[in-house]
Amino acid sequence: MAVDTLPARTAPRATAPTGPTPRWRNKETLAAWLFIFPSLIGFLIFTAGPVVAAGVISLLNWNLFSSPTWAGLKNFARLGPDPTFWSALGNTAYFTFVSVPLTLLVSLGLALLLNQGLRRVAVFRSLLLLPYATITVAVAFVWIWLYIPHDGLMNSVLGLVGINGPAWLISDNWAMPALIAMSVWKSFGFGMVVFLAGLQAIPQQLYEAARVDGSSAWQTFRSVTLPMLSPALFFVVVTSVIGSFQVFDQALIMTNGGPGSRTTTLVMYIYRTGFENYDQGYAAAQSLVLFAFIVVITAAQFLLQRRLVHYDN
């Protein structure tokens, strides 16, 4: 009797375990690093590197021409009894806490106006952005001409209404406000574009619901526009404060820090200490203190954003 036989079973072929593809072999991750790499190199060379170098130089006595010697913390100890340093810091704070709110008001007002469906909005937006796109030195020279005491445009306009305008850039009381006015005109375009983009991203259904509820224009602005625009406001405030604490060009060109030291900003004082008095160690110590002030103020703003900024999830 025939016996049926089953075919012999073959052992399964051993295969290498297939785990997840390492991240460095992922094409998307590799592409991301390739795009980030140029900016990362630029950050390390032009930002992180100078900060580390300033930290080292602040511990030295160095005049750029002789060999540096060790100073320890003596450069930082010199800051306390230095009245010019504290005057420059006060001028910088005054400039910041006046110019930033004014810039925000002008930027937001123009953004609200351009968001009303005006014809040729792109043309007006481009024209209003031109001051921001123009280099600061060129704008400063134009405003010097505007501020000429007798024949300048500012005082000529004031003379039409019977006001004897001041000598703007050499007046103890008006030199800093003159710089602030120029800076507001120079920088409002950036905030305007950011606010306009934020306004156009607000869902129209929210405004329709507010109209149905009978909200007034001010109530709608306070309850709908401001909360939805708060991320853009936060971004513009942070960048404006950082930029204002580093104000330098307009003060150097328009007043050279005068009259006296009324418009000497902290960055200008750092520049003079390092490249006119050739005291590199002391200038580096001042720059690190300025860096610390900016970090503290920025950190405080980020803490406040948890209560004031509303993100649309």
C-alpha cells in the first residue's frame, strides 16, 4: 500500500531585523538640516562667536595695539561710578519707552486703515513701507534738513501758524524727541505690514457675530480684533524693544550724542569707548551689560505673553 509522504518543510530564511530608519538617513530631516546649515553657520560666526569673544575681552585690559593683560572683573567694577554710562543707559531707556508705543500706535492705525478695503491697497502699502526699506543714514540726512532751525521744513510749517520752532537737534529739550520722531517714521512700516497680515487672518465670522450681538466699533475692536491680533502685537513689541535698545545710527549722524550727552545712547557710548578711546575691555563689559538688559526685558515679555497673548488653536 502506497504511503503518502508530505514534502519536507524548509526552514524560514533568516532576515535582518528591520527597525525604524535612523533620523540622519531620513530624507526630510537631511533636507531640513541642509536648509538650516547656512543660517546656523552665520549665527555661530556673527552672533554666538562675538558674544563669547566679548565675554573674554571684558576680562582683559586691551587697547587693540598692545598685548592684552588680565583684568578680571575690574572692567565691570568701573561701571558703577561711571556717570556717562548711566546717562547713556537712561537715554536709551527714554528712547525705547517713548518710541516703541508711538511706533505701535502709528503702525496699528495705518494697518486698520489699509484693512478697510481701500482701492490700490498694495500701492499705499508699498509707499508706506519705503521708509523702513531705506537705509538709516540716508533717512537721517533728510531729517537733518527738515530740522534746520530757520529754513527747515518743520520750522517753516510751524511759522505759518505763528509758532517759533526750536533749534531741534541742538536743543536740550527737543533733541531726543526729534530723534524719536525720525525713528518712528523710519520704522512704522514694518509693524504696519505685520499688523495688516494679522488683521487679514482674522475670521470674518467673528465680526459678523459681533454685529449680530450689537457690539459697537470700539467693543468689536477690544473684544475681537485685539485678542486675535495679540500674537502679532507681541512679535512687534519684542522686536521693536530689542531694536530700540540698540539705537545708534540716527543718534550718531543727527546729533553725535549732543547737545552735551543728551542723546548719547548706550551703543554709541560702547562705540566711543572701544574705537575712539581704544578701551576694548571696558567696551566689552558695557556690551555684556546691555545684552543682559535686553535678555531680562525680553524674558519678562515672554512671561507676560501667557496672560496677554491669545493664540487661535
